[in-house]
Amino acid sequence: MPNIKSAIKRVEVAKARTIKNAAAKSTLRTTIRRFEESLSTDAETAKIALNKATRALDKASSKGLVHQNTASRKKSRLTKRFAKHFAQVG
């Protein structure tokens, strides 16, 4: 445990950020999972879920939660999966 006042504050801030980031990452994963679950429904519902997942990934990358390239890769894969699934169905 640090003795210096500024170091003590840094530890507290780091804990707070860790909790906040963990919650945000969990929300992001939930959004992506909901998109994957929506693939079993109709195309319109899946399209809305894809838009939400894409938006969540963009926000996460802009806030530094995930790297920009990681977000782009995941968006690409989700979009590709959506197109492949509904090209076969419809």
C-alpha cells in the first residue's frame, strides 16, 4: 500500500476505472451476444441488433476500451456473418 497521498489517490482511481471498464466490456459482450441470438429470428430484428452492436463497438473503440483495429475486425465479422446467414435464408 502506498504512503504518498498522490499514489494513494492513483490506486483509488485505478480501482474505479477498472470497475467502470469491466462493466462497459460486459455490456459490449452482451450486445454482441444479443446480435448472435437474433440471427435465429427474422432479418429485420437481426439488422437492428447488428446496428446496436456496431454502434457499441464504435463507442468502445473511441473511448479506448478496445483497440480501433479490434473493433473494425469484429464489426466486419459480424456483418459478414449477418450477410451469410440471411443470404442462405432469404
